[in-house]
Amino acid sequence: MDLNERKLKILQAIIQDFVSTAEPVGSRTLSKKYELGVSPATIRNEMADLEEMGYLTHPHTSAGRMPSQKAYRLYVNEMMKKHELPQAEKDSIADELYKNVSELDRTIEHAAKILSNITNLTSFAMTPKKDQDVLKFINLLPVDERTIVLMIVSESGKVSNLALKLKTEYDEETLGLLSKNMTYAFKGKTISEALTMDIIDTVHTDMKAMNELTGTVMPSFMKSLEDMLNVNLYMDGLTNIFKIPEYNDLDRAKMFMELIDRKEDFTKALIQRDDGLLITIGTENDDEQMQDCSLITATYHVDGKLVGKLGVIGPTRMRYSEISSVIEFLTDNLTKAYRLTGGDDDE
Amino acid sequence: MDLNERKLKILQAIIQDFVSTAEPVGSRTLSKKYELGVSPATIRNEMADLEEMGYLTHPHTSAGRMPSQKAYRLYVNEMMKKHELPQAEKDSIADELYKNVSELDRTIEHAAKILSNITNLTSFAMTPKKDQDVLKFINLLPVDERTIVLMIVSESGKVSNLALKLKTEYDEETLGLLSKNMTYAFKGKTISEALTMDIIDTVHTDMKAMNELTGTVMPSFMKSLEDMLNVNLYMDGLTNIFKIPEYNDLDRAKMFMELIDRKEDFTKALIQRDDGLLITIGTENDDEQMQDCSLITATYHVDGKLVGKLGVIGPTRMRYSEISSVIEFLTDNLTKAYRLTGGDDDE
DNA sequence: GTTAGCACTCTCAATAAATGAGTGCTAACA
DNA sequence: TGTTAGCACTCATTTATTGAGAGTGCTAAC
């Protein structure tokens, strides 16, 4: 059977209607609401064909048709037009985003908030994976007799630090020397590389005081490096699912919330996704609990290298086109805001 | 009417039963399950009295009784025995908590997770209010030709920093001088005090290069101070409410989720609560949406001064005694872990 | 190939009836 | 005077029944 012009038109109308109403759509409604130029009976015949081809389903005999996952995939691949955001909306999003640019994590969190507000879906935003981030320098700063601060700065502008309480007093000169040695040893290494190095050996010297200090500082240093590798996931608009008819059912809402609550698993799943704008529909998602959801994600870059992700999760019935545009606009702007090297930003 | 021994015993039994079953309890059930030594008919008479006194309510004529808010208050004030946690549980909680002690925020987040796991309720943990935190030193570190790191260390061990991209190149000597000036000006001031100072004036000098640098650094400095004041709220166990029969109703679940989703308001409400272990039941909560919930919170201290909070929110029917104990145990341990001054911890 | 017409299917909402848990009251009892 | 058994009554909950409505599939006519 052929997916001719008319069938496509009808399918598109059904998708459009179902996406906005969430109700199975019947032949009469269709012929009244959309200018298809044919009678309900003809539409019925075509719908029967479309169903046979797998693009439509039936909740039960006397109900209207609704798009199948295959239909959404066809729509996303072939029928969807690029949605151009109105300038006013772009401006307001950018305003809202830049208003809060400071620490990366805060901005990312804020981006998730913006996204859920606009889409009325549950949004998420992931801070960048930092394993390829390159160490720039390490500094040990005296605070008081027993306290020092360990500070690690990386290319991406990421700064980690930790106040350390020492068991014994230290000597400032040794501290300075150790800072230098550590910087010399680790500068230019990625965080992952640094973690595989035999760190104590690397900065070993003959000085007793120094070795003692090293022994105290190193565990914290490694712990900080590990912390820097951690990816944070921010979510927003959890309650939005209650606005979605599909989830007006306690069990489904529950399933969804549980999915969302397993943040570690969810983060893992996100990390594994391909870069760029990616739409996965229903069973295209690996995770079993996501098989009646769709995910749209896109990637942003920090310092042109580190990759973070941002997106929404919702029912397979969603406004793929509009939502994709918003997500892309946000990731583009994040990338712009965090182009650290060579940029002229003063943040 | 008098709240005699027998009435108290019956009331306690009703509370106990209702807390674990969530079902209104009838006279027959009561006489069978608890050793009250009287017949259902007698219990019925007493229950009618208790209802008249305001300790019990009736969902409808032919249903059993359930405790009123007044009953829970009586229970918490007078009848509740201190629940001593079994040593095994204490150990496992402490293990789980200390396993992750590093940056304060991570630990706090983790504490919330532990709490929700144990109580099967929705938990929250707030990082300390830092307005009384005292600045210790300010440091400006060179990174590369155009980049410096601004670092602020406070008494509580809180370290804030921000990589700054400058419009023009800087000179290391000036940078060092500015660090010294700033430390001199702000050392010993609380963050709140620092924010009210006319900062630019404070470090004003005759040097042109210095004033230029100051102009660039200061906005970021103030922004960092403001960021340091921010209180973070971590929540966990959101999906636990779905396990609670009271919320097996879409509307109520929705209400609850919305309450939780308004994090700013929720944080404000928490900040206003009194210190120490505090139990508020139903309408004792100011917030309208919380009037059918109970809250238990307790405070922990960082460096003996800064105050953070931790607790749970759930239906008025909850195990006040056990939960209070867990919360107190957690806050005690947090306070211990973050006793920075004078302690012997090496974290 | 398209359309009107009609029987048929199935869900959903409304109504009614049966069920059962639990009370309140009365009268008898210790 | 306090306690208890007995029983009528109440009200939520469950199950069954019915009717309306939306929509299809098929047939026959155009």
C-alpha cells in the first residue's frame, strides 16, 4: 500500500489534533475541523489503511484513531517543519537566562527552570562531563595555623576547593613548594589522567616535612578530583505531569515520578545519549520505564569542549517541533555564554 | 468531662492503630486488638466522650473514629515516649552519613536521602544560613594573562570562588596588593556587613591600575558574597508520598507536589521556624497548603554557629516518636562532623 | 473512487440495589 | 452506678443495569 499525498495529509491532521487534545480523533471531527476535501466515509477508509500500515491505533472499536509511535517517528523525520521562535520569545528566554549567569551550576539549574516553564513539561539539565577537563594549577593556601585551603583550577574555569584541617602545624614555605610541585606534575593533564597517576610518587621529594604534608593533602586532592568528575542533574517542572491528561492516573503518575526519582540511573541514561539534538520516542528509549515517554535532548559546550545536556521528558504526544526549537535555542545560548577561551565575556 | 486513665488508654490505642493502618478504627477492632479489659459498648461510650472533647473525629456516622489534630498534639506533648534507636540502626545511619562527608552541600544532600529512606517520607535538608559567617581572607590568583580567580574564605570553612575573565591584561603585583587590601578591609566582617559596606571606597587608592582592577573585580566580589548567602534546599523521597494512603488521591498528591515544587516559599517557611527539634501539626503550620501535613524539623550547627535545618513532611498521621529520634540523631551527627574550630577532624 | 446510510460495538455516566462496618440508644445486669 | 448485650439505623462502597453517545465498518448507490 502506498503512503500517498492524501494519506499523509490525513495522518498529519490526526497527529496535530491528537497532540493538542489528547483525545482519539474520529473521522467526522477530522472532516469538520480540517479542510481535507473529502467526506468522513473516505477518511474512514484511509484511516483503516493507515492503521493497517501501522501508523494509527485504536483504543477500542468505537473510538477514534490515535497516532502510533511509528507515526510520530515519521512526523519527526519527514513532516515536521522547523519551528522558528518568534523574536519576542527569543529575547525573553535570553534575558531570563543571562540574568542569572554566574556559577555554571546555577545557570544550568536556571536553564532547566526556564525550559519547564515554557514547555509545560518536566525538564532536566546536566552539568558537563569533566573527564576531559585539563588541570591548570593547584594551589595550597594558608588559612590559619592548622587550616589550609586546597584549590584546583581547570581549563574550563571550574574551580574546586576544600578547606583542610591538618593534624599538625605546617610551614608556609613547604606549602608553597608543594603547590608548585603539584602544579608542575599535573598541569596539562586531564582529570581522568590525573586520577590514574600514582600521585604520591609523582611529587615525592627528599624532604621529610614535605612528604608528611603530601600524605595529608593527597587523599583530599584525589577526593576533590573525583568530586570534579561528578555530573549534577537538575530537574524542574515535576508537577507539570499532573497537567498532562495521560498522567491523570495515579499509577502512571507514580511510575513517572519513580523514574524521575532514580536520578543516578537517569543521569547515566542521559550521558549515554548521542550528542546534538536527539529525539527518542517510546520504545526507542532503552530504559523500560521510559517506553511510553519521549525524550528530547540537546548538548551545550563549555569552553568548546566539555559537553553538557539539557532536555525534556514527557508523553509521546508532544509538540516535537516547538520544543526542539526551544531546547536548541537554550543550548546554543549556553554554549555562547560559556565560550571561555578567546571570548570577550567578562564573566 | 475528665480525661481519665481509661480514656487516655483508649485514645492512645486509637492513635497507635490509626497511625499504622490509616483506617478509622472501630470499637470492636479496638477491643479485640488491644487489652483494654472492657467491652466494645463501653469503648463506644468513651469514644463518644473523647469525640465531644475534640480528640476524635468521625468521617461519617457509620465509620470508626480517627484522632484529631488535638489528639496528636496531646500525644506529642504528653504521651509520647522518647524512642531510643537501636544501636545497629545508629551505626548504620552514622556509617552511611560519614561515608560521604566532603563538601558540606553534598553531605547535606546525602543526609536528606538517608532520612527519606528510613522514614519513608519526603525529607528535606537546608544548608546553613550564612549571614553571620565571618570573612577570613580574600585572594586574587593569577591563572593566565586575562584570567584570575577570586577566592573568598570564611570562618565556617566555606570557600567561594569564581574565575574572572578580564577585559585587559593585569599585573601580578597590583593583584597581590588588591588581595591584601581587600582582606584587610573585610577580614572579621560578617557577609551581611560586607554587603552593606561601600566596597569601592573601602579599598580606594591613588593607583590608577589598581582602581581599574578594583572596578572589574568588585561586582563579581559582591555577587559572590550574595551567592554565599544563598541557602540551598535539598529534598528527597518525593515519590514516597505515593506510598501513603492519604495521598492515593490525585488531587491531594498534586497539591502536595505543588507545595514541594515551590522551593523558595518552602525554604522561607523553614528558615522562619524555631530552632531545635520542632513538631508542627496540621493547622499549626502557617502555610495554607501545609495545613493537613505535619512537619518535624531539627537544627544542626556548622562551626558551632551557623544554623541549618533538616526534617520531614508528611501526613498528620505519622510516627512522631521514631521519626523525631532519627532526625535528632542525624542533626547531632552533622553538628559533630562540622565542628570546625578546635576539632580534631582532618576533613 | 467517493459517499450516504445504517447496524453494530464499546465506553462512559447515571441510577439502583445489595453489602457491610460501625454507631447510638435502650434495657437488662452486677 | 457503671457495664454490657442487642438491635435498629446510617452511610460509604461495591456491583449490576441501563441508556446515551461517539465512532466504526460495511453495503449499496452515485
